[in-house]
Amino acid sequence: MNIEFHMKEITVHAPATVANLVCGFDVLGMCLNEPYDIMRVRLLDKKEILIRSTDGYNLPADPAQNTAGAPLLSILEEIDQQVGFEVIISKQIKPGSGIGSSAASAAGAVVAANSLLGNIFSKEDMVRFAMIGEKVASGVKHADNISPCIYGGITLIRSIFPLDIVPIPSPSLYVTVVHPQIEVRTSDARQILRKEVLLKDAIRQWGNIGGLVAGLIKNDYDLIGRSLEDVIIEPVRSMLIPGFDKIKQNCKAAGALGGGISGSGPSIFMLSKNEATANAVKDAMQEIYTDIGLAHHVYVTTVNMEGVKIVNAVSS
Ligand code: HSE
């Protein structure tokens, strides 16, 4: 492989993402403008990966066990050059929050490394590498956080073997996300799911997925709202999230189009047509968690159309 090295250090913002979008378990995801991790990646002249963090989350520093490190090991294997990477991670997306913390680390590392390597890989290649980080984090390669993190916007993952990623256009959407300060591990939230579904539930679910995608493409907010329904995963997982039903009910009463569990939880997200509604939804969420006495953090943000963003580059 012929690689020209022009850069020695790249800094990226690696954004949070909402996987599943309620009805599309493992196949739909959306990129957010807030929050995002800050990652600095340096080119090394030795074939090694060094992981450092400045955030105090105590994530594994062994690259094979780290969601940013494992994809980079795989890149080094594929390019077979005497280079390596040092990654300095400043996490703003709390691990176990349900807004794609592991995906941000993996996607941010891969996009930065690709840039240091002179952009030799396509977006699809980058998703393939970054998915290795998801396997480290949750035991399963899923791409519904990674794809929107790399492509930006909303993506449909029609298939992961082979990879088939479809960017879905969307109208302007405001997103309110509440993160109750409890941790739900994706691996645990996957373990509790039933392995079989009833045909009648499957029919309702794929009707909703089709409806959501059509609503996004047609800018039909009512159809988007009607389709934000999950009859398979949410009834099981919502038990892990205090106040879930009440939050959903009150947020819809405040004007949200709809919403549900963000990824594997515990965060809950709601979509709104405008900022005023998104802020009213924020108030509704805060009121419930304040009543319950559960510490929480709320973001009001929009759909990030860019994905991982390079914010600084130092040439060699
Ligand atoms: N689709 C995955 C799940 C996303 O719900 O388990 C995890 O962030």
C-alpha cells in the first residue's frame, strides 16, 4: 500500500448518537451535535497503539480492550507499515449512557487515523474498522451508532454482513435527551431481550420502520411521530429506566413528536419540530426526575449532518 504522510497530528470531535430510533433496533441511528468527545491522534514511527485519557473514566488502556484501540490495531494489520498511533481521549459522553459513547471513541479514532494516513479508506471501510470497537464494548458488532457517527445525519444499516449503509434525509429536527445518572451496560441490555418475536409484533414493527423512513424522506412530521413506536424491545428494556412511561407520556403532552429509549438506555430521547417544544420537553423530563430524586443531565440539540469532525491538523 502506497501511503503519503502529510500530517502528524489530528484532533477530532466525535459526536454522540442515538441508536435504534425507537423501532429500528440495530438498523437505524442518528448523529447529534451535542455532546461530543475530543480526541487527539498522533502518528508514531513504531508499529504500536498507545491509549491515554484525560477524563478519569478509567477505561482500559490496553489497546486490544479499548474501543478506540482495537479498530486501530486492525488498521495497522491491514496497512502493514512501520507506523502507529497515540490516542489521547477526553470523553464528554459518559460510558454506559446510551448515546454512543463507545462508538464515538471508535469512530473518532478511525476517522483521525484515516486522515493521518492520507484518507486511504472509504466511509464504509471506516465503519467496518470502527465496528470492531463495538465488539470490544458490547460483545456484538452493531453499526447503528458507528454509521451515523461517521456519515452524519440519520442512517439505515440495511445489512452489516455485507455492509450496506443507507443515509436517510430528514427534515429539521430538535432532539431532547435526558440521561438519568445510572449506568446500563449494552451487553446486559441485550442479554435480557427475548430471542424470538411474535409475527404480529414483527408486522407492527416493520410497518413502523417503513413509516419512519418514509416520514423522514417526505418531511411528514405526523408520520414520523406515529412511527416512533417499539413493540419488541422497549417493553423489556424500559423496566431498567426509572420513570420511563411517565416521561414518554409527559413529553408527548408537551408537544414532542415521540421518542423512546436512546440505544440501550438509560438515556431517553424525544424529537420535536422546533426549539421551543424541545425546551418544553426538557422541562417535562427535568420535572419528573427531580420528583423521583434522580440526578440527571439534559441536552437539547439538533441532528448533526457531518459526523466526526476534524477540528485541528498539524502537518509533518
Ligand atoms: N442497537 C444497539 C442496542 C445500540 O440497542 O443494543 C446500543 O447502543
